[in-house]
Amino acid sequence: MSETPDRIGRLIDAAHRGEDLSREDLAFLLSLSDEASLGALETAANSARREYVGDAVHLRGIVEFSNFCRQNCLYCGLRRDNRDVVRYRMDEDAVLAAVHGIRDKGIGTVVLQSGEDPAYTRGDLCRIVGRIKDETGLIVTLSVGERPREDYRAFREAGADRYLLKHETASPDLYRRLRPGCTLEDRLRCLKDLRDLGYEVGTGNMVGLPGQTPEILAEDLLLMRSLDADMLGIGPFIPHPGTPLADEPGGDLAGTLRVLALARLLTRNTNIPATTALGTLHPEGRIRALRAGANVVMPDFTPESLRARYDIYPGKAAVPDGDVLLARLREDLILLGRQIGKGPGGRSGPR
């Protein structure tokens, strides 16, 4: 026991210096539950964030344009079999109106996000992306799930710059159990296709999933590093009452911050958001994430009449809209001695 504090300090210092940590070392750090080790991780990660990506906090404006989904993931409130969801689809002009609102706020990136909704064809999404580029010049991030490589190619040619596709968990067995009919192998193939086609690629995981262990979370971190992703979305699992996992305990703030901080130390210059889920889980979730290595915030500009219907986890409906979040963020950044970034906020420095 007397060696444990020394081991913690050695491992955190090694990670801060950029040295590789083994799966066993990462699992050890992830298995801890004391405030002192979490504080040390946050301090090291915040230092690495300052060194590798600076003090700017980059904004991405989200438009959640459809809550239909063909998948039946056990953890998601939008799952196909949840009959309590009031479904919606935004038409092209409604999407463009929301995007113009994002541009008018001075935000340089829009994230078009939906369930896996086959009603939007390749041509539909290409037309929407093309109009966004022509009318606003914004950086376009798509987050519409698994699609054929030919779709990804067409979206890229239409002007899409980035793509977010979280791997959720690096355990093939856990992935298969939580996403019926899907495999981690297919997910990773999609991520490879996106990288090959020249996208800036985002991935990430959930923390606190049923059956997840420190060893599995260590594999998540090693996978994130091996994928060399440009953005990492790391958030807690929040059980939804309309899913088979309704009675599971879910993730917590401290566990999620441990993963986020280690992700910053392992990947150095990756863009890491303070996720909406973390802000939903805990009133200080966003600011704690920004102190633990995060450098991105993603305010939601989905039309107010629809926002509550994108009910992927409970509590999301209470998340403030984009304007309110921006006002609160400016107050937070004054306290943190940081500022909102200018420009598109792509990944900085060499990969």
C-alpha cells in the first residue's frame, strides 16, 4: 500500500512527459476513486491542454435534425423500439435556417447530428451540406452514424469537413451486447474509411456502461490513441427510462473526468469537448471538464420546439439553448482565465 501514492505520481508524470502507459497502468489509474489522484490527473491534463492546444475554447453549434433511428441500442432513448418518443424530421430549409443562426452568432462550425435515419438519402445530405457551404462558408461536421463508404465519399465531395462517429466501447463483446446487430469491427471500418477520405475524424466512448471495467476503459484510451482521432467525445452513460438499461446505475462525474484527463495526456493535441452529457449529469460538469483537459463546447441550436424530443438520455431537455449556454460559458471562461477561440478550431500541430 505504501507504494501506491508513489506509483500514481510516477505514472501521471510519465503520461505528462508523453511516455506510453501500458494497459495495466491505465487500468490501475482508472480503478482509483480518491480525490487526490483525480486532482493530480486533472492538473496534469490541464497543463498538457495548455501546452498543446492553448487556452482557447472552440465552439461547435449543433443542429439535431432528426430523432428517427433504425438502430436499437440498449442505452439510447432514440432507439427504434422506444414508442414514447415523438419523432421529427427537419426539412432542408429548417436546417439551413438554424445553421444561419449559428453563423450569425460568430460560430465557425456546425454539427449536423441525427439518429441513423435512412429517410435522408445520400443526395439529400449532399444537398444540405452543399447549401451550408455555399450560403455560410461554415465548417461542416456530420454525425449521422454508419453509412456506406460511397456515402462518406459523396458527403466529403459535397463539402463536409469533419465526421463524428463514437466507438462507444472498445470491447467487442460489450459493443455487440449493447448495440444488437452491430459489431465493433464494422464501426472501426467506418472510422478508417472516413480517415482515408480526408475527414477530420472524431470518436469517443461512454463511461459507466453496464459490464464496463477499468481494463475495458484502458482499451478505449489505447484505441483512441491508435486511431489518432482529431476529436474525442467522452461522456457518462446516463440511463434512460425508455430503454432496457433504465435501472442500471450509470456513470459518474469523477469516473468520466478520469477518462477525459487521461485522454488528454495520451493524445496531447486532440480536440476534446466538455460534453452536454457531462453538463447534464452534474451542474459543474462542463467547467470541471474544462479544468481536466477539455477545449471544446458544443451549444445546441436545434429549434426550441424540437430540442426536447432529441431525448437520448434523461435531463437533456433541460440543457439550456445555445444562446443561454454561450452567456454562461463566457462567465465560466472569465473564471478560468480562458477565451472563446476564433476561426474553425481544427486540430492544431502535428499528428
